Amino acid sequence: MLVVDYDVDADGLVELVALINAVDEDGSDPQGEAWLCWRRSHEDGGMGCAPVPPGELARMEAADDPETLRAIVERVVLADRRTKVGAAP
């Protein structure tokens, strides 16, 4: 499970913090639930983390340039924000 960790400032500007491979090292948690649970324990309640859906992950792996990767990450983060804050699509 790949997760995008990001921050949003008071003006709504999104800053990428990290791309996290949330799979446990021994492979016992392929969905990264332990990491997601840990991340939700932070002060933002996990608002700044977005699991990358399998289709988007496949597109990321096939991407051959930074702009394509940026667009995919942006799409994942914006979809996550819409879901979490109830913004219009």
C-alpha cells in the first residue's frame, strides 16, 4: 500500500510531505492498516494521508516522467480532500 502524506496550510495550499510504503516489512500487513492506524493517531486525525488506489498506483509505476507522477499524486490528494472535507468534485 502506497500512501501520500501531505499538509494543507490555512490558505488551502497542499504540500507533499512523503510517499510512504505502508506495507509491513515482513509482508504481514499488505494493506498498510497498522501504519494508517498509527498515522490517524496524529493531531490531524489522518486528514493528511491518502492511500493510493491500485489503478493510480499502476499508472504511477508506468509513468515515465515527473509531470505525469505529479498529476497522479495531485489527483489522489484532491480526491482524498473531497472525501474528507466534503468539497464538491
